[in-house]
Amino acid sequence: MGILRIGHASLKVMDLAAAQQHYEKVLGLKTVMKDKAGNAYLKCWDEWDKFSLILTPSDQAGLNHLAYKVEKDEDLDTLQQRIEQWGVKTQFLPEGTLPSTGRMLQFNLPSGHEMRLYAHKEYVGTDVGTTNPDPWPDDIRGSGVHWLDHALLMCELNPAEGINKVEENTRFMKEALDFFLTEQVMVGPEGSIQAATWLARTTTPHDIAFVGGPRCGLHHIAFFLDSWNDVLKSADVMAKNKVRIDVAPTRHGITRGETIYFFDPSGNRNETFAGLGYLAQRDRPVTTWTEDRLGSGIFYHTGDLVPSFTEVYT
Ligand code: M3P
Ligand code: FE
């Protein structure tokens, strides 16, 4: 019961054709449909629901909304009550508001990001099917990402003004949506300020993460790969396609992910990463990163904080 996993991200892009080319050729998603308004819907080969990425033509980059799938339709009613009781307003968007998708519960996180929950999306199957499946399909392109795995949202953090949307979002996700905290970054006097958090519903180290910054935005959406070798190959694909790489392959201390960051043509940051990190469990002790070791948390090898990594986002 409750939230299963991330379902899709809806992104604003400035040049739809260039964006589609990027997500298809570099990451390996396929476009499954376009609607009359000109939005493109894409999916990864190892996903079974109709789409996990919506690209919306716009005059700027950024996130429209992030959607999570719940197990049963009635979970939406239960969660609506809990979310409203927590103090967040919600509304239902009727079935068909998004193609092939059932009714959606829409609300804003305390940080302002739009989130939607839904129970139904058309089942189309993975590219290898369910009967005697091959480990991967023949027509894999580019990085061949398996699935949309998580998103990292930037939230307003201004301790001088008493604003900490990381902490508020984290409490909301735990108390209203039953996520559990896996890792956190504590800064400031006696490490009293929760400046970043990683939260899970599944058994992976995070299904969503929040990092404090000057304003609300999207830091990245991340796609899953099997192995470190696949991350290296993903970087090769990016070099071949002149993709703007943000951080070359390395490892996070936080979540233990093996990772590369890069930008889509509109400047939305993407991550392809490998390694399930560890088996996240509700009773697993929370990992805390202190301000003096924050660099190692983000980039484990060098331990160097790269300002552009947290300062540049859409
Ligand atoms: C991840 C991850 C930051 C750390 C990011 C970590 C932005 O993206 O997948 O573990 O500080
Ligand atoms: Fe990530």
C-alpha cells in the first residue's frame, strides 16, 4: 500500500527535437507518443508502464512536475487525507489529463515543487517481455538506461531567515507519504541544519533527494545502469555526441553511487549511475555527513566541493 516508486518526470525543454534526440540517442529512451499540444512521451527499455519522461516545449528549462506511482487507486484517497491533514492542499486531476494515465492527486511540496501521485498507467511491457526474457534487447541505443530511478530537487535554504525547505520537505515525505530517511547532510552550528536529505520508499538508497540552495529548482533526474563499465560507456557515448559533461565518472560517498552528470540540450542536468549502493531498509540507521566531510560525501575520491555542481541548476 502507498507509494511504489518514481513514475515519471515532466521536463521543460527549449528545443523539443534536440531534447528528443538527446534522450533517445544518448540515454537510449524511445519516444512512445506525442500529443496534440506537442509534448513527447518517452520510456526506457526495462520499464513496463507507458512512459517515464514527458518533454514539454517551453521558453525555459526546468521541472514541470514529478510523479510517483501508488499501488492501488484507493491509496490516492488515503494519501489525500494524510497530505491535507499535514497542511498541504491537494486536488484530483481526472483520468486522461495525461494520456494513458488514471486520475492524479496533485499538490505542491513545502518547497513549491509540483508532485503528482497516480495508480494507473497503461501497461506496455518491457522491451524483453516476461516470457524467457533476454537480459537486454538487441536494439539498445546509447547508454541503454534501464529506468528512471530518482530525482534530486533543490530547495530554498536560508538559515538567517529561518527558511529550510529541505527539512520541511523531509518531514512531509516521512509523515505524509511514508518515505524513510537514508542519508542526510548536517551543517552549521553543531551540525544543527539539515542541508540535504535522501529518502526511499523502495530498497534503493533514494527515490528522491533534496538539497538546500538559494531557490527552488531541479538539480537532476537520474537513470539506472547495471555497472561501473556501463557508466564509462555512457561517458563515451556522451563524448561521441558532444554532450556537455558536468562531472566525469566518479563515485559518490552519499548512496555509494557510481555516477556521471551531464546536461540535456536545454541545460537540465541528467545523471546516469550504477550500483544499488546498499539495501535500504526502514530500520537501517541513517547515514549522516558532516560539513567538514561534505566534499567526500558528494565526490568520494577527490573530496573536493565543485561549486558549479550545486550552484548551476534549472
Ligand atoms: C546523488 C545521488 C549532491 C549529491 C548528489 C547525489 C547534489 O545524485 O544519486 O546519490 O550533493
Ligand atoms: Fe542522483
